[in-house]
Amino acid sequence: MYKLHGEKSGNEKINFSVTDINGKKISNKIYSGTDDQTIDITNYSSGIYLLQIQKGNNLFTEKLIKL
């Protein structure tokens, strides 16, 4: 499980996607930035995944490792 914490000071939409190491998109979701969200990777196969979070013009990438 991976938890994203929303910001209490705004309601800008946030887009996040999870891709496998080969670039195949596993999931994609858009949510309000004021809510906390949980990304459940328990059903994913073991491996390395990339979580991309886009908020406005900012793009962040985080590596997730599923054992």
C-alpha cells in the first residue's frame, strides 16, 4: 500500500498513474487534492513500478518496489 496525502489548502485535481518498469500503464486515477488516497499494489506481481504524480505543471516520479 502507498498512501498519498491531500493538501488541506486547495482542491486542484491530481493525476497519478502506475507503470511497470517496461512502461506499461497498470493504473491511472484523477482525484481531488484535498483527499488522502491509497494506492493498493498488493495484487501486482513482484517487481519495480513507477508512480507518476501530476499536479498542475509539476510532475513527480516515485519508484515502488513490490517484493
